[in-house]
Amino acid sequence: MGRIVTILLLTVFLGTACTTKFAKIMKSKDYEYKYKMAEQYYANKKYPEALRLFEDIFPYLKGSQRYEDMYYKYAYSYFYIRDYLNAENMFKSFVENFPASTRTQDCEYMRAFCYFKQSPKVELDQTNTTKTMGLMQAFISTHPTSPRVKEATEIIDLCREKLERKEFLSAELYYNLGFYKAAAIAFSNVADNFPDSKKSDEYKVLMIKSYYKYAEMSYEDKQKERYEKVLSECNEFAERFTDSKFLEEVNKYKTQTLNILKKTGKMSKLRRQMSANTASVVETKSLISIKEKTGNLYESIAIIARRANQINISLREELHNKLEEFASHTDSLEEIHENKEQIEISRAYEKMPNPAILATTEFMEGKVYHRKNLDTDLFR
């Protein structure tokens, strides 16, 4: 226990002695001595002390032959203590003050590298990342034979990957929030902004998924146009990424889209004819007008009832046939999408006017053919 106390006291004493020594150096009026101690602190990697001494003797050395060397070490002192903001500013000032120096090339690189060190994590603002890329590219263009060109190129690639990742995360956020149109545009922008990316095909697939979801959630009168957009993107993917691992998935979306467009285009003639200009709500009809069609009210009602039964049977069979096309005995992603299509088709038929209303409208417009059986006339 006594040994530990002794060590602690010794440490405190040495620290106090060092502080006292540095304070004496700072109070000294001998600038040559200060310069010598600043160099010593810098060589011993005690950069905070070196910085304070360099700042103090700046006016004394300005214009001398040692000024450039001190300025250079002053900039690096900031870099070594990880004060990249001040380091960048000092490296920039060095290039401006000593353009003919042999160290200018190094300071140009270090200025760009300081911006790289200030580049934050991908979720934050990437202004410094963009500046890094610009300065590194300028360095490569200005000094194409520099041994640091390879490092500069690698840093540019890292920055580009970070910017690509940020744009991808933004697009993914739109998708997860259900903003599928915005997501599709954002994924498209990622693919366009980074055409050489190894993930170009993945971005294209995500764009197709987003457009498909957008079409799926659209109003019925907008779906055809938006599904055609999905189909166009699927075709473009197949032409551009012939060997992609996502090709099978894209083909599934293409097949689903074609089936939907086919069903949309094949809306039955019967449904179109019956729904046209027919109100879906019950309207009051004149019994006199109904009776005038046959001369007998009950005969007219019987004809309307038989026609309503025919329409009901036809629509039921048609709906049944459409839903039969979705029959599947396997659980798959495709089946899930088809079940949604089943619901949409069922809802479309539910919105149609009631068969009795359709039959009455046809009868009043003279579109129902009927004849009397004179031998078994039940209405006379």
C-alpha cells in the first residue's frame, strides 16, 4: 500500500515539475530558446506544447529561412492532435504562402485528407465527403506522377461508396414508409448517379418493386398506365443485366404484370355493356310505363325477373372463371400477389349495379327479347 502511495506522489511531483518547466519556457523572452524547445517538443511528439510555442514565436520567425519549416510543423501539429478543422486551414495557408515550396504537394494532399478525416458517418451531412473527392481529384490532376495518387484514388472510391450508401438508405426509407413512387425515383437516381456500381442491378430491381407497389395501390383507372411502366422497366432490366442473379425475380414481376394487364384488358364485354350508363342505386320506376311494354304489369315483371336471373348467372360464372385462373397449390410470393388481385377483381364485380336494376334498364330500353307462348298463356 505504501509503495502505491509513493508511486502516485512521484507521478504528481513529476507532472507538476513538467508543468512548471513548460510555464518557465513560455515566460522566457529568449525566442531562440523557445524555438529550440518547440522543436524538441515536436520531435518528442508532445504536440500541444509544440503548438503553443510555435504560436508564440510566429512573429519572431516570420520572414526568416526557418519560417517555412516551422509553419509546416505547426500545421502537422494540429493534424496529430486530431484538430482536423484547423489542420486543413493551416495546410491550405501553407500552399498559399509557399507555392514554390517542395512541401506544397504534400500539403495539398494533407488538406484533402483532413476533409476526409472530417467526413461523418453515412447518415449525416456529407459536405466534407464531397469536398474530399473534389480536392483529391484536383490533386491527381495536378500531380499525376505523385506516389500518393494511388492513395488519393482509393480515398475517392471510399467517398463514392459512402455517398452511394447514403442515397440508397434514403431510397430505402421511402420504400419502408410506403412512399413507393418516391422510392422508385430515388432508386433510379442511385443507379443513374453511380452507373459503375456493383449493385446497379439490385437498385434496378428495387426500383421495379417500388413501381409495382405503386401501381398495385393506385386507383383502378391509373393502374394500367403504371403497370405498363413496370413492364417497361422489366424489359430494360433483361436487356441490360443479362447475367444478373436477380433476373429470375424480375421475370416473376414481369409475368405478374402481364397477367394483370391481360385481365384488365379482358374486362368482359358483358360487364362493360351492363355497367354503361346504368345507375348502381335503385330508382323509382313508373308502373304504367312498365305495363305499357307488354300490356300486362305482371307479365312485364316476370320478364324482368327472368332476365335478372340470366344476368346473375352469367356474372357469377364469369367471376368464377376469372378466379379459377388464380388457383394454386403452392405457397409463394407470386401467390400472395395473386390473392390481392383476386380481391381487386371481386371488388370490381361487387361495384356493378344489381342484376335486377340492369334487367329493368334493359327492359325499359327495349333490349330484352321476349315472346308469348299462346298455348300456355298465363297472363290472359
